[in-house]
Amino acid sequence: MAGAEVGGIAEDHRTRFHHYAVEERVPSYSCDREVVIGAELPTAGVRYYEVPVENGVTEYRCTVVNDQTVLVDPRTHRVVQVLE
């Protein structure tokens, strides 16, 4: 599903981005569903954060779901990338 990650965090920026999420202490939203690309997150109860410009992604927002950092399309609330 590499095509699903177009516009996501490039592999060489993922470690830095993960550290950003940890350092900012982004709270984890608990979800009873598996967190996968294409999953739709709720519009309420989840806090979405801007992606720092140095990661090269500005159209998506990030959050943490079930202790996994994810990128989300703010228009659809669908997960576009799951970061390790």
C-alpha cells in the first residue's frame, strides 16, 4: 500500500517525527478498532495536531491512537499513514 502513503512522512524523517510526538506528550486516544490506513477516526474526542514543517507534510494532521502515531486527513478523518 505504498501509494496510500503519498504525501506522508518520508522514511528518513520518521524517527525525528516520532520523537516529536513523544516529546510533545501527545495523548493516546483509545480505539476498539485496529488502526490501519483508511480507518476513519471520530470527529469528536480525538485531538489532532499540526505536523511540524521540517517533516515536509502540511496537509495532514497527526495524533496518537492506541499508542501508535498516525497521520490523518483533516477533511475525512481517515488515517493516511501509520508510523512505527
